[in-house]
Amino acid sequence: MSKQSKKPSFLGGAAVLAAAVAIVKVIGAVYKIPFGNIVGSQGQTYFNVAYNIYNVLLTISTAGLPLAISKLTSQAHAQGRENQKRKIFRTAIWLFFVLGLAGSALMYFGAAQLAELIHEPLGFWPIRALAPAVFCVCLLACMRGYTQGQGNMTPTAISQVLEALCKVCIGLPLAWYLLKMGMGLDIGAAGAIFGVTVGTMLSMLFLIAYLATHRDRTPSLDTPESSGAIMRQVLAIGVPITLSNSAMSIITLVDTSNVLGRLQTIPELADSAATLFGQYQFGMNLINLPPSFVFPVTMSLIPFAAAAITRKDAVEADRIVSSAFRIVAVLAIPAGVGLSVLGGSALLMLYPAQYTDALAAGPHMRWLGIACIFICLMNLTNAILQTYGKEHLPIITVIIGGITKIILNYVLVGNPAINIHGAPISTLCCYAVIVMLNLAFVWKYSLKKPHYLQLFAKPVLASVLMGGAAWAVHGLTLRVLTGGEYAYGANALATIIGIGAGVVVYAILVIALQILRAEDLRSIPHGEKLAALLHLK
């Protein structure tokens, strides 16, 4: 009876965290739109130079270690070992303190050298503005891992949303004010990115206050392990996950340097390299939104697969993995096709203050929209492989994909006739290579082999038909409306109507082709109600 009572609580906590992650991702994506309108393509480049460096340091210091703390805390909590649980936190907080201090010092005092390394000296002030955030986020990661290990997801959820809101409410007004005062775009980007720093500071203070007011003083007679033994366990669990997650961040940083460096080798484009790269980032901002919605679905489904694999229940594991593939396919494939078809028009609608940059970024979306599908599938297949206990494989596939991206960037971006238009092509090829390899490994290690053709054929067919309908309705609406193709109001209305038509067509096809099953929705919040609404069996 007690076990049954605990299960809904666990799922409720997972749902809270998944919802918070989705909200944070959406806020982050929404943040990029007014930010792009304020600073333009050049300002985005300065911002991304700093943020990509920050991501590498952040991933190295916080990607896997908080999960290790969460796991060890969870084990001690389940065993009633309160002293062990407290010793884990006290030991880990000093590790994160040192990592955070080192990361912040590197970004602050090495800002000039890091900016030069990325081939963008004007990234100096954005890098410095973001430096304190590394220290704050390291401490945040430790505290979040500790509370999550006790089954309490609420503090993490609140702190994440608070962090994201500060980025929007402080960073954007500060960037606008600095530019209005006549400061350069690099200073404006630094102002925007300082909102991230303030958000991490406030979130850290919130969690410190929470832990201080919710201290568990339950007496316990257990003898905790030594700090050295705890540290070895944390590193043994956390390092493989850190390597897997940091590989893509490092490759993205190298890719930024690679693209900017290759553009600067073309004499006629050297002075406009930052602008061209910023236009490419306009498209990247848009394709990062669909994975935000896929991530909570993955979080909700994968724990069930792990339990089935532990029981060696091949049928149940296959059912859950197949459901995960179907749900992600139903979400990701139409989103990618839609971005490929209407992404250029959507950029013109979202960035009216940066019309020239948005127009130039439009062609990138044809490739990046399809890349978005592979990004979603990469996230899912990485999670499945980690669930299978094959944590090292995503490291290998990501590195192979990253090498593919860097080679193609060098060849394509360095070609004056192709230049920046080679970047989205290399991005698509990078993620496609990763997913193809991941799918092969998932098939190899699955207890029951997944049928990929059955899983993907219907969603692909429905998405292609949806894309055709959206494209036709958008084009017809533009012809009917006065003002021409490049009038903002006509394009915005045509884009909205085209998207609406695509959604309606796709929803009808999902039901008509019976792409989803009722069992696919049972493991996600309110799935039963949704299945009943759609008359799924």
C-alpha cells in the first residue's frame, strides 16, 4: 500500500519538473525574439560568442554531477540514512564551489583571450557580463540535485522559472536602455546577457533560503561514508554523463569559431562575418523551440522504459520505446516540415525591426527546419541509449556528428559562392549522422527490435501533406491580400493562416491514419483524457 501511495507523488513531481522545463524553454525562445529585434544580427553574434563559452563551462561542471548527487541522495533517503544524506551535500557543495569559482575566474580574467579564440574580439564585454553566472549555477546545480534526490522537484521548478523570468525582465530592458544611450552593440549584448547573471544570482539566493528554512533535523544513528568515498562515487556516476553532454557544447563552440573564422578568410565578407553569422543564428533560435516540447515527453516516458528493462520485460520495454518514438515523431516531424516551409515567413513576422536580417535568414530555414526533426530524435535516442546502460555511445555519436559538421563547415562556408549558406547544411548533416548512428545502436541493444518504417512512415506522410497545405494556403492568402509579399501585415496574416491550415490538416490526418494509440498517451499528464477526446483505441 505504501508503495502505491508513493507512485503518484513521484509522477506528480516529475510532471512539475517537466512543466517547469517546458516553461523555461519557451521563455528562453520567446526572449530571443525581442532580443533579436533590439540588437540585430551583429548583437546576436556577440551574445552567442559569450553564451557558447558559458555553455561549455557550465556543461562540464554541472551536466552529470548533479544527477550523481541526486542518485546518491535518493539512495540514502530511501534507506533512512540522514547523516549520509547530509554528508553527501556538504561534500558536494565544496566541489561545486571550486568548479564554479574556477569557471567564473576563467571567463572574467580570460575574456579577451576567449573572444580572440572565437575570432570575435567584441565578445569581450558579453563574456565578462556572464562570468559570475558560472559560479552561481554551479551552486544551484548542487542544491537542485540534493532536493531532487529527496523527491522534491518544486524548489528546482521555481528556481528555473525565476531564472528565466529575470533574463527576460532585466536583460531585455537593460539592452534596450544601453543602446538608447548610444552604447555599441557589444555593450547592448552584454546588458542582455547580464540578465542571465542576475537570474542565476536570484535563483541561487532562493534555493539557499529554501534549504535554510526546510532543514531536516531528524536525528539519525547511521555512520556516513568518508568525504573521499563520496567524492569518488559522485565522479564515477557523473563524469560519463558529463562527457556525453559536454561533447555537443564543445562542438558548438568550435563550430562558432570555425564558421566565423572561415567567413573571415573570404576578403569580400571579412567585415560582415558577424552579421552573416548572426543571421544564421536567427534561424537557430527558431528551431530550438520544438525540442523544448519534446523534452518533457521524453522525461515522462523514459523512467517507465528503465523499469521494464530492469525487469527484463522485452514486450513492455518495446511498447514504451515505440510509444516514445511515435509521440516524438508526431510532434517533431510536422514542426520541422512547417519550419522548413514557412520558417522564412515566420522570421519576417517575428523580427519586424530587423527586416533585412530576417529576410536574409529565410533561406537557412529550409535546411534548419529538417535539422530540427533530427535534433528532437537525437535527444530521444540519447535518452534511450542511456536508459539501456550505454552512456558511452551518445558520446561517440555526437563526436562523429560534430566532426562531420566541422569538416563540412570548412569546405562549404569557406567557399565564397556558398559562404554562410553552408552552415545550415552542415548542421542538418551533423544531426542526421548522429541520429542514424543512434537508431542503429537502439536497434542493436533493444530487447525487442523496433520497426522504424512502421513508426515513421505515417508521421512523415502526414507531415508532407500538412506542409503542402500550409504552403499553398500561405501563398494563396498572400496573393489575395493587398500590400504584396513583403508587406508586414500581409505576410504575418498569411503566415498565421497558413500555420492554422497546417495544424487542422495534420490533426485530421493523425486521427484518419491512426498514427497515435491510446497507450501512447497514458504515461503523460492528462493522457487518458486526451486519448478519449481523440477517440483513440
